[in-house]
Amino acid sequence: MEVLLQLSQYRNALEGLEDAHTRMPAKGRIAHALARLLASCPDVDLRDGQRALDLALRVYDARKTVTHAETVALALAESGRCDEALTWQRGAFEAARKAGAVELVEKFRIGLERYETQPCRPPAG
């Protein structure tokens, strides 16, 4: 999938993830990757914020990591729910900061800035 994304073949990547998720719905890594692509695909026509949110929440409920929380925020932003996205992103940011995850802190800070503005939808490719 990563190669397809690097080649900007977003539809093929999405179809591959959809197929993998259909065959292995319990695989959290696949569901997480699908949620991220549905929430932030550079081809905005392929995005589906609500489906991304459903998947992201399921993954987060199974394993509450800061990365999964950040994906929930991303899906909320794609759905236009900026205040909720900001709340989730702030939680992920603070947890990463307390854990000393410097690379995540910077990444999550950028998300915080985006979610503080309206509209907060992730930028197109």
C-alpha cells in the first residue's frame, strides 16, 4: 500500500485496504491504515469522514494509543467536527509530551494549530 501511496495511486491503495479489511476485519493495523486514508487522502473525492471515524474509534477502543487518538482527531476534522477534533488532538499532544515522544509532539502540535481554525479539514494533496 505504501508504494501505491508514494506513486499517488490513491484509489488503488484505498481499494487494496478495503479488500484487506473485508478479508481481515479484526486486524487493527489494516483498520487504522484505512481510517487514516479515508480521513486524509490527498484525493479529497476518496475521503469518507464518517467511515474513517467509525474505524478510528473502533481501533482506539481496542488499543488506546496516542497515534490512534490522533487518527480519531483526523477523522473528526474531516467530518467537520473541529471542536471535537481539537479535544482529541490536545489529549494526544499532552500524552505524547508527557511520554517524551518528541517527534510526535511536533506532529501533533501542527494538528492542534489546524484544528483551532475553521474549517479544520485536513489539506488536500
